[in-house]
Amino acid sequence: MGFKQYLESLNSYEAGKPIELVVRDYGIYAEDIIKLASNENPLGTSDCVIKAIKKEAKNAFRYPDDSMFELKEALSKKYRVYDKNIIIGAGSDQIIDFIIKAICSKSSKVLISATTFAMYEIYAKHNEASVIRTKSGIHKADEFIDEYKRHNPNLVFLCLPNNPLGDCLDRNEVYRILDSISKDCIVVLDCAYMQFAKYKDKAKLITPNEIIGKYQNVIYLGTFSKLYGLGGLRVGFGIATDSIIATLNKLRPPFNITNVSLKAALAALKDKKFTQETLKNNLKEMAVYEDFARTNNIEYIDSYTNFITFIFSNKVDSTQLSQYLLKNGIIIRNLKSYGMNAIRITIGTKKQNKRVLKYISKYLKR
Amino acid sequence: MGFKQYLESLNSYEAGKPIELVVRDYGIYAEDIIKLASNENPLGTSDCVIKAIKKEAKNAFRYPDDSMFELKEALSKKYRVYDKNIIIGAGSDQIIDFIIKAICSKSSKVLISATTFAMYEIYAKHNEASVIRTKSGIHKADEFIDEYKRHNPNLVFLCLPNNPLGDCLDRNEVYRILDSISKDCIVVLDCAYMQFAKYKDKAKLITPNEIIGKYQNVIYLGTFSKLYGLGGLRVGFGIATDSIIATLNKLRPPFNITNVSLKAALAALKDKKFTQETLKNNLKEMAVYEDFARTNNIEYIDSYTNFITFIFSNKVDSTQLSQYLLKNGIIIRNLKSYGMNAIRITIGTKKQNKRVLKYISKYLKR
């Protein structure tokens, strides 16, 4: 058949196990399952968002406003940029797709960290580009600068903070990287978890209007899937110079965001109480996981996100531990596919975390 | 900057004017505006769908089930195919995008009708492919067969029925085209409006399980945006051999459908009363437009969709007519950008159609 040859070697992204599947596979009641595998907001959906969705339901038959006027206006006020500096995607994922498609072909090189968000590589491969990785999984400025100089890539992704590890470069380190990269090379700052990072440590804060004023080759990405609790509605955004945004918009399919999602995102931006509670719960409960790790001699990565990564010694196998937790109705992310004997746990509610740690503890004592 | 050169010449799709924009531009109350420009369902959103959306609202924080188990199961029952024969896209648009991306590059050729859905060409250009058009806007089997033989394209789109003209090939004509095309060439049957066609005339009916059993190179596309009244929620589907679907799935981004949209589509499939009412209203009101056209000596295309195309003689300019209607709060689609002195009107409710025809009549008598 007429399909491109290279597609044969492509793999799809493997999503976290949804609750429905665990219900089917293990016969556990949905109510008894704790899913802390996809960094969803443990406080659920904000009441303001629920209200907005219900109100918009009757308009499902209408195509969405493709100009996304209201949401862009709200974002432009929040980030103090013009609406022509903003593109909205079906998750920041889709903007990553546009960027890579707009830049990469067979001869292109994309520089990323050794362990980072899987979609950079997947979209790079869709366009037959080569992926270059730094030596460390944790972002290190010197490694990015060295690899940039060595390979002269067309595109660089900095994941700030980094998923699935949780580490985050300081702002001055990010600027040091940007200062050593040529203006011909696009640099993407994937800030999906940035709000968690800056809440914990002001030194991590990246401000998109400052960044795009200083660096014409930088694209800032944000998402509504994490802090705002809209993982299911697929809304993310990119901020860059109007010239970059105009180019990316050429690859944006019409109506890429549902009208329900547009209204939900608008409501989510306004619900400051919900986001503050989320940030507070996250920091407080993160400390519980850190305490547990220290007490049990588990290595962990200092996290600036809403998840924590536990790295195990040879005595514990992360796949077996993940299976054990799954059988007990707890879904977390095993990082074996990233080449690590580690698990990533989304920080849940106090009650959820207590149960997760109880079962990890049980497993370790067997 | 490092963007691909050919992007400079790309244009974006121009969406129909949303009601919000007419409110802003003309100061007309939203309640007084009739939008019959995007072939949305004039009966609005089905009550079952509204209920399903409201019920799912609280789950907005969860990522969608990426296996789309429930919706695929419902579609596989309806169309009597396996779930591995189904791919779900954010509108059938997105599946068109996957198909073209999977097949086309600079040296590829895509055969389409002279006047048809704009996205075929837009996505072809995203992949630098050439577009070959038949001579007629209306689909003609002989023209497709001749152009296929002359150009040996990699991909053919049949729009059944055809948007924005409304014409539809008979099933036996479609089979005649498929019989003369090599198995190396993928043929897409875009059946976004098929339910309207088969309701009017059984000779138009294309059955996906029959088609994919007979032709291993054919992809059938359907949508929830028209008959099912879910234009705002972006759900479409493709049916083909498991081998084709597996290939297309490699290009499908994870979580490409929102969880709200998945539940809404499932509810829409079940609401047979709503779809029957939609079909009945459409056929009845279509006749009102046809009568009007005949009485006023306006040429129209016999339509198998939920819209009708009026073609004007030199005495009437479609752009001026469209402007006149807009100022009176009526949004229809001017087909000047398709090189036609014509307008496309979505068949509305009895009340809406009456007002539209009143204003067209007023304009013609000026």
C-alpha cells in the first residue's frame, strides 16, 4: 500500500492505564481505585469549571469560535502579551506537534534531555528527524550547551520542570542556555508544570513576556491539564513572537479545541481559590512522600512538579512493585520503559497518599 | 528562523463567521442571529447528549480513555465491523490529516473534485503534495477514472455527498471508480453527510463493512458534527482494514478526543428519535428551498446533504447578497472563494428558513 516506509518502525505513545481498564482486568470497584499515574489534579474538577461545562452543553451542536477570542484575551491579560503572541492547542502536545512539523524533516536534529517527555521524540520520529539526548536525565545547562555546540540541532526542548523526573533548572541557568544558542534554532520551554515550580521556589520562574521580548527564537508552552485540572478537555497554549505564532497557526487545523473545552479553560483561569488549594496540597503532601523516602532509604528526585520519582536499588524491582500496587487498586507510573528502575507517583490527596505509602511500605517489608 | 520554506505560501482554513463576531461587528443581538453557514444541526443539541455532557463534567480533570473502548464498541456494533477497523479523530478532519500525512510528500499527487471540501487541499499542501482536480465540481465517475489513469495519483478523495455542492454519486458509480483504481492507491470515501443522502435516496448508500471487505485500499469516513449535532465537540471516525487503521493509529496523538466528547458521541448514537427528526425536518425544508429557487429562477444543485447551493446569474452577486443577509443577522456561506457566484445555505428550522427566504426575496426585488 502507499504508506510511507518509515511508519513501519514507529511506535505509538503508551498512555497510563485508565481506571476502566483496571476495573475490567482486576475486578476492583472503580470507587476503590486510586489513579496517580497521569499527574491529574487530585482535587478533581473545579466547581466553576463544572458549572461552565454544564452551561455550554446545549451549544455542542455549534462549531467552536475558531478565533478563540475569549480564551486568548484572558491569557493575554494573565501573561501580559498580545493575542497574536498566543496559539491554543489540543493540549500543549498539539503545539509540540505543530512546532516539530514546521521545522523538522529527515535531516533535522532535535536536542532533548536523556529522560524527558516522550512526545518530543515521538513527534520528531513522525517527521523522520534525529533525536540527540544529553547524558543526564536531569536537565544540566552545561550538557545542553555542549551538545548544542557539538550537534548544531534545529530545535531544542527544555522541560521546565522536567517530566517524568521532576527536576527543574533555575531561571538563570535557562537564560545561560538561551544565550549560547543561535537565533536560527528554535528553543521550546515546556512549562506544563511551571506553576508548581515557582510556588516552591521563585528561582525557577520563567515569565513568557520577558522571555519572548529577549529571545525571538523561544516558544513558551503551558497547559490546562495539570494545575487547572482539565486533562480530559485537551487545552494547552504557546506564547512566542507574532511571527512564530503566525507560522504555527498555518499548521493548526480549524476548530482544534472543542467549545466546551474553551469555556472550561476560561472558567479554570478565573478560579484562583482552586489553584491555590491545589498548590498548597501539593507542597504539603510532597513533604510526606519525601519523609517516607528518607525513612525507607529510597532515593528520590527533588521535585518541582505535582509528582515525585522514587528510584530503587537492586533489591526492589519497579515493575513488580507497580504490579503489586495495581492489584491493590493503585495506579502509578512505572519508569522501566524510560530505562529506570523507578516509579513516578502523582501527589494525591492526603487520604490517597496515605494508602499509597501504606502499600509501598507493605511491599518493601515482604 | 528554522521553519520550512514552503510554510510561507500556506494559507489557513477560513472558518464560517461565528455568531459572536456578528454580534461584535454589527451590533445585532445574538438571539436574533440565524447561523446557517456551517451545516450544523438546526435542532441543536439532543437532550440525551446534554445530559451525558453534564454527567461527565466532573471528570474533566481525568485524561480520556485513550483506547476509546466504549465509543469504538458502539460504532463497531452499528457498522458491523471490528473495533480494530475503527479510528476515532477530532472530527473526520483529523483523520484526513493522518491519511495525507501517512501517504504524501513532495512527489505525491492527490486527486479531488474541482469543487469539494477545502481541507483535502490544505492538508495536501502541509505535506507539499500536488493536488489534481477533475474538470467538474460535481463528482463524475468518468472524470475521476480518466484523471486517475492520466496522473496515477497516490490518494483519491470522493466526497459522498459532496461539500459544498450537495451532489452525490450513486453507489454503483462509486464502485465503478473503485474497480478502476489500483490497490496501491488509497481511496477515501468522505461520508460526513451520508445519512442525509441515503435517507433521500437508497441508491446513494455506502456500507463501510461491505466496502472494506471488497476494497482493501478504501477508508470510509464519518462524523458526529452533522446529523448527530456535535460540531463543537470534534468527533469523527474512520473505518478500514485493520492494517490501514494500525498505520493511521501510529500518527494519532494520545488523547485526541476529550472525555466529554467521547461520552457525548456515545449518547448521540443512541438517540434515534433526534436523528430521525433531523432527517425528516431536513427533507421537508429542503423542498421549501427548492420551491423557492424554481419560483425565482435560481439555479440550484440537487442536494443529498443538509444544505443547498444556489447558483446565481450575473444579475445577482453572491458576495453582495451574503453581505446583505449578514446585516440582517443571517449568516450563510458565500462560495466566491470556491470560484462560484453562489451561496450555500444550511437547511434550518421552518422558522429560520422562512426568514432567510424572506430576505433573499427582498434582496432580489430591490
